[in-house]
Amino acid sequence: MKTKYLKAVSGNHALLKNNGIPIIGYIETKKRKTLKGDFVLISELIFHFGNKPCDHFEFVDGKLIHFLISKRTPEYINKAYEECIFKENSLDNFVSKVTSTYVFHEIGF
């Protein structure tokens, strides 16, 4: 199992809180064997934006298959999720879009 922490950074812009860049989520990557004997790469993406309620997304071989979004997630983040889900973005594009939306909203752009 491999964990990658996601920081509030988008391009040249970074959100600072308490003189540091906050961690807004993480990706846990695991390799699993299917019933047919093949191996698949499962990535669990979790956004928490520094709060208790978390939003969970599960990608298998880079494609979104499951998601669970908290009722407390702000509307602007929900719109970013919606865009990514309907466009069937890869894991990297999904993370980039949501992180950029969060950073620019919090900075005030």
C-alpha cells in the first residue's frame, strides 16, 4: 500500500494556513487480484479539506467506479466533482481539477 498526501497547491499558487500548506486529502494505492487471477490497481482518493467529513472516490486502473460525497461538502466543490465525474477524467485530472478549484476559491480568485 502506497499513500500520497495531497497539498493545497495548484500550479504556482499555494494556500497558506498557519505558515504552512495544508494537506487536503490523500490517495492510497493498492494492487489486488481479481477472481480471474488478473491484477488491478485500486486507488482510493479521499478529500477532507482539513475538515471531518470526507469525500471518497475509488478508481480501478485509473477509472472512477465508486464515490461517496458528504452532505457537508461546499457547493463549489460539488460542482468540480460533478464536472470530473461526467467527463470521466482520469485520477490525475480529477485531483488537479478539484485541488485547483479549492485553492482558487480559498485564495479568493
